[in-house]
Amino acid sequence: MTTFVRADAVDTSPTAARAKALAARYDALDAEALLAALAVHEFPGRIALVSSFGAEAAILLHLCARIDPAFPVVFIDSGRLFVETLRYRDELVARLGLTDVRSVGPEPAAVALADPDDDLWARHADGCCGLRKVVPLQRALAPFAAWVTGRKRYHGAERQHLPKIEPADGRIKVNPLADWTRNDVEAYLTRHGLPRHPLVAAGFSSIGCVPCTDRVVPGEAARSGRWRGGAKTECGIHLRLRDEAAAAAS
Ligand code: SF4
């Protein structure tokens, strides 16, 4: 059985040492220069962007396409996404000319076994995210040594102290926009004329699966509409994984 471990647990792995060295070399670069340095010099062909095609996703998709339209992009289709997100994915892919977008999802047999009534999200949200997002992502990341996320410190909660480069389950995880503000996001989208996710205009500032995404009201944190009413704030792809047996032995 898989469980999640807080990402801020002490990590003494070789990947952690590599992350530290990369941060010392590249941390001061802006987002595009950081991405280019890692894609060209450190992980050629072995780095992927993991994108939700959500409210702010167009920025990194645009940056990656500028570096190389064949920059690999992984999109996790949990099977519970808004149809607007799927249409937005197709629109952005065409607009930016991205040629290597990999839509991945849970195995139908695994869903039939673990979530036959489509209600796992209500009974065990962490298990649902594990089934529909974390396991598919782990499979999709197998060819890669590093991956890129769009997380930002201004999102709050676990993200407030987000580094730009960190270790994650044996890979390097890169957060080029960690220090961007909401204003930076808006300015970039406007400057480059990038299309907005259609649900932003309907009051959604962070967009995930239908059952677990709510609108936010002015003044609320950007992600306060995710898993509203519960303690859960992350889907699990940004927490470390470990096997229960290994955990028990540690
Ligand atoms: S966000 Fe909700 S519906 Fe989507 S995988 Fe997680 S628990 Fe399931």
C-alpha cells in the first residue's frame, strides 16, 4: 500500500545533494533561464513539465514551448476533470505548437476495482488522488530524471516556503515560478496574450477535479476552493511516496 510522506521530512539522499548543488548554481536565474539551463545543460531529454492545464498553466506551457516545442508535457487526466479543462488543453496545445503532450490517467481496471461507484473522492480523498493522479504520474515520469511544476509561494499553506529546486522521490523537482506573485501571473498572461482557462471568469482560481473544486470569493486564498471544508490541501503528487513496508521498517 502506498502512503504519503510530508515533503519537508529530512532527506539525505544523493538526489537531495544534487538538488542543493543545482540550486546553488541556478537559483538566481529567472524562470525562462532556469528552465533553459536545466533542459539544455543538466537534463537534456530527461525533464518534463507536469501541467494541470489549470488557471495559471499557460505560463509554463508558453515558456517551455519557447525553449522547445517538443518539451515533454505530462497531463494527468484523473477522469473527473471539467470538460472545460480538456478543451483548454487542446486549445493551448494547438496555440503553442506543443508536440509532446502526454495525457495519462488511471488504469480502467484499477478504477473499476477501487472506485466502482465513482465516490472514492468522498470516502477517501487521499486514496482517490493516489489512484487517479499519483500512480499515473509515477508511471509517466519513469523516463525522466527531473520534472517541472507551476507551484508558487503565494498559493499559501505547504507552498509558502517552496524552493525553486528540490528532491522528490529520486528525481529533481523544479518550481521556476516559486517566487512569482499573483500580479506577476496576470502581467505575464496579458503581456503574451495567452488565453485564460474559461472557468477563471466563472470564479475558479485553482482548478482540479469537479467534485473537489469550488469557486473562491474575493479575499480568499487562491487554492481555498480545493477540497473545501476538509484538512486536505494537496492531491499527493507533491508529497513523497513510500511503501508501507519500507515505512514500517524505517
Ligand atoms: S481531486 Fe478529488 S476527484 Fe480528483 S483525484 Fe483527488 S479526490 Fe479524486
